Amino acid sequence: MSLELQGVSQVVDGQQQIAPTDLVLEKGTMNVLLGPTSSGKTSLMRLMAGLDRPSTGRIFSSGRDVTNEPVQARNVAMVYQEFINYPGMTVFDNIASPLRLKGQSRKEVDRAVRSTAEMLKLTPVLQRKPLALSGGQQQRCALARALVKKAALVLLDEPLANLDYKLREELRVEIPRIFEQAGSIFVYATTEPEEALLLGGNTATLWEGQVTQFGPTLSVYRKPQTLTTAQVFSDPPMNFIQGKKAGDSLSLNGGASLGLRKQSAALSDATYTLGFRAHHIKLQQHEVSQLGSPPLHLQCTLVASEVTGSETFLHLRYGETTWVAVASGTHVMTQGKQVDIWLDGAHLYLFDLTGCLVACGDNAV
């Protein structure tokens, strides 16, 4: 099975919710929709499911036009971030409910429920009711009910958002394993870049209802084709500063000058936006690779610091620009302190003034 969106858009009360979108999702793939709140993830999933009809464009399932078919006529399952289970039924009956609606025999239902429960580690709690389960078990129950249908398309709308950290980590590890066994098309919506990287597969980045890039997850992360994609697929968001290129150097707005590598030096002289991720800002020169061009040394002013335990987030000001750096360990610093940082050319991105990627370092990941 494949799912294809051709020029699909959605306009509500004169406001464009989804820009014209082309996407092809293949059988047996994990596809992540990554974007901030209100970027259009749920709206796009509802169009895929048939819960809403597109304002323009067509939707095809294995080559068949299903644009105007209701959700009931499609082989689709959806799991939301809320724990949607039937509280008066046992876990077994919750999982069995879609099969019974199809009129399957008791033997078929029993076999399918127990197989799915085993996959999701729910066998010991099949006779309990949802309110007697942990949050993670409740969400696994909802997921099992979706999977037991053997739906060709499984839509997961931020399914782990309401769980605590430990349960999220547990299910993040399990979901790729479950996906491999099910063989359906999975579409997973999240606001967290880290979650997209953990799930792998393919990622579509969304911003204000527009898919800015789609492809293998690591490829989109390593080579964001636009400044917007880079911003969406970085946590904290990627840092930027403009500079003017002349020959083989880039003069930054704050006054420093960066020696450019061969690929970047060949670009036309113009104004560009330099981008770099928070974890590539180094506080010690020896932490920077000495391969290629020398690292860029800058002096910044500390605006604020946030210690999370294993990491420290440093909010830095350079000229009129504010950046965020992530440093390993605990760094207690005074606000207003001058902080030396180093940037390695191997981890830098260059975007033109239209926001398109024009060059990146060899290891810009």
C-alpha cells in the first residue's frame, strides 16, 4: 500500500491551514511530521485519515482515489495524545472492540488480541480495566486497539505527549520495534526533534501549514534545505547571524571575520546567513577539530544560564544577536560575564537571503 497526496490543501474560513502539499508514503515506513504547535500536523493527519476533505488536490491509496471517501471506508487507525479507551471494558475487550465490530469470530478475535497484547507487553493486564493501569499501559492499550485492526495506515498524533519522561523514553524505544512487526504506513506527529531522530524513518518538517522538506530523517537533519527547516529541526533552535562575503572570508555583523572553506569560498560575494547548532558552540578551543580552516573565536556576553544537571544552556549575546549554547556538565557563570566561544567550520551552514541552503561544513550535523 502507498499513500499519495497530490496538491492537497485546506482552507478554513478563508484562512489557509495547509499549503498545497505533495507527499508519497510507502508501505512499511515510519514517517514523522515534525513541527511546532499549530504548524499543521494534526490538520494534515486528518486529511490523510479522511476525517476532513481537502480544499484542493487529491489523495490516493495504492493508486485508488480516496479523496471523497469517509474515514469509515478507509483502512485507517488513529491514536491521539489523550488516553482514549473505554473505561468500562477490560483491556482485552478494548483491544477486541474493532474486531467485533467487523463481525470476526470469537476464535479470530482471541488470537488477534493475544498476539497484539504480547507485542505491546499487555498480556499480564488483559483482564484489568484502563483506570487500573499506568499511563504507559493505557497508551499501549490505545495503540494495541489501533494495531489489531491491521490498518494499512496508522496515524499517531503526539501519542507520548501526556506521559512522564520515563514512560516516554520507554515507548520511544518500543514504537520502532512495533512498527517493524506491523508493516503498516506509520505517520507520527511530534514537536520534538529528538523524538524524530530516535524514531528514524522519514521526516517531514512543517511550518505554518507548509511542508518545508521531506526525506530520510538523518538527511533532513544533516542537510536542511532552508533556514526554516533548520530552525524546526534543531532543539534549541539553530543559531543565526548575517555576514558579508568578500573573497574567501565572511565578515559577521558583530565584527569578526570567518575564513571560508573551499565550497563556501566559491560562492558569489553577497550577504549570507551563517547557521550553527547550540551543541557545536565550544567553550574550550581544544574541543574544536583542527582539521581544515582554523576555528572562529568569538567573545560573547552571558545573558543567562540554565543548569539542567547533565547540561547547561547558556544564553549569549554577540553584538545585537542572541544565541543559545549547550555545554556538557554544570557551568555556574555570572550574568554579564564575558565568555569565549569557538566555532568549527566543519559544523557551519550558509543560507542565502531567500533562506535556501547554499553550503555546509563536512560534519554539519
